[in-house]
Amino acid sequence: MEASLNVVIVDDESLARDTVRLLLEGVSDVAVVAEAADGRQAVDAIREHKPDLVFLDVQMPGLTGLEVVSEVGADQMPPVVFVTAYDEYAVKAFETSAIDYLVKPFSDDRFEAALDKARMQLQQTRRADLEERLRQLLAETRTPVSSANDTRFMVKDRGSIRFVDASDVDWVEAAGDYVILHSGNQKNMIRETMTGMEKKLPSDRFVRIHRSTIVCLNTIREIKPYFHGDYIVYLNDGKELKLSRRYWQQVENTLGG
């Protein structure tokens, strides 16, 4: 499984770095991308790798942990879990917006609690970033588009033929050799594949979120994290659709992330 948290470990004691690394090795969604033995190395590693999370020792030669934050810059610094042997640094650490701090020696349970806290805050941050991009994109896509340029789908209905404009479609659902076009309370089935629908629907207004689901961006109210990298997409009418981890990058690209 692709790691969702890239981590940098910073500590001047090799045993302390080993301890954190070994605790992280058993976590499937975490990858240690770099280690640093002093403050200057830490600044370079953070700038180069742009990690999601840093386990940062407070007392180090060259630059202290707090000075590392200052050197990188508060606006560029990733979320931090400070590691210290001194309780007196705890208050200062939290003044720098640290997620948590660990006092050496710490237990496995305490470490796991700090990691869970960091993971939760990062999910909330990513969700906030996604929602902001979503709001911006929805504001753009709500600009009226000439219906003459819209894709139309032919629907056979009780011996007659009628047409459904792409602009009227809220979301598309796979159904074997067919797809179902959901438009408000109406459902229309046509013979088509999901791959074919992806090609026919305007890519600036529709995005595939699951192997069996394509959704119109205008109908999305919000997106919330679910489990194992998946998300739940909430539509304006209250409908809940699953956003698969497999299609997350595609959604991010569509949203300009």
C-alpha cells in the first residue's frame, strides 16, 4: 500500500532515531524518507523532502529543534511531534503549533497515541485544503455553458427516443453492460461502458471517483475521509458515494491539487 505519511526523523542520538524508526516500520501507511543527526541536517532534509510529519528532537548541536522550526519558517514547516528529555520544553513546543510531544523514555502506547493524533490532524488539514480547492473549482464550473456544446445521450423509453443533456446528469453508475444516468429523481439506462462515459462527459465538470461511479462536480457538497485512504462524497441531495483511494489522485488533479 502506498504510504500516506512521509516522515523525517531528527535526533542527535542514533539510538533515539533507531527507536522511532523501528516503531514506524510496523505502520503500513508511513514511510521514513530521511533521518538527520543535527539541526542543520534537519533543515536540509525538511526542505528537500517536504515531509508530512517530523519527529524532532529539541536539544541538538548546531540548531535546537525550536531553532529548526524558525530556520525552515513557520509557514513552510510540516507538522511536528517534538521529542525531548525535558518537560520544561513542552510548553514552548506547543507554542510553535506542535501536534504533540514525547518525553524520553516514552512507551510504545504513548508513541502510538502521538502518531494517531498526528494522522488525525493531517487528515483534517488535507480535507480543509481539498474543500477549499473544491469551492474554487465549483465557483468556476458553475459559469453557464452554452447547451449547444453539451454532450447529449439518447435514451430509449417505451418505444420512444428522447435525449438527456450532460448538463442534467448528477452522477453516473455502472450496471453491467449499461450505465445509469442519475438526474435528480430520474434514472435513465443506456448501453455504454464507464470508460466510454469518461471520454464523452466534459472532463472539466465530471470526475471518476470509483470504478463504478462518475460524478458531476457541481453536485458535490463536501468530501470527508473514510477508512484506509477512501473518502465519502456527499452530494447536494444527500446522496453518499464512495471515493476510492485508486481514484484519489485523479480527483486531486481535477481539483487542481
